[in-house]
Amino acid sequence: MGMLLLVLLLALLLFGLGFAFKVLWLLAVVVLVVWIVGFLVRPAGTGGSRGRWYRW
């Protein structure tokens, strides 16, 4: 009984880690796409030139 419980707990842990990794991977892709789109469509600065992509 204890071995079965250990195997089920290990399977649940591995499924949870895999799911979390997939969610984090999708989040990273979304952030990258938003960053690229923001970089491409950033508004023009004064004088018609494009502004800096950073805020400093």
C-alpha cells in the first residue's frame, strides 16, 4: 500500500511540474511576443525620430 501511494505521489508531482513548466513556457512566449510588438510599433519621438526603447 505504501509503495502504491509513493508511486501515485511521484506521478502527481511530475505531472504538476510538467504542467507548471508548460505554463511558464507559454508565459515566456507571450511576453516575448508582446515585447517584439511593442518594439516594432513604438510611437515616434519628437522630430519624427523614433524614441529610445528603454525608459532610462
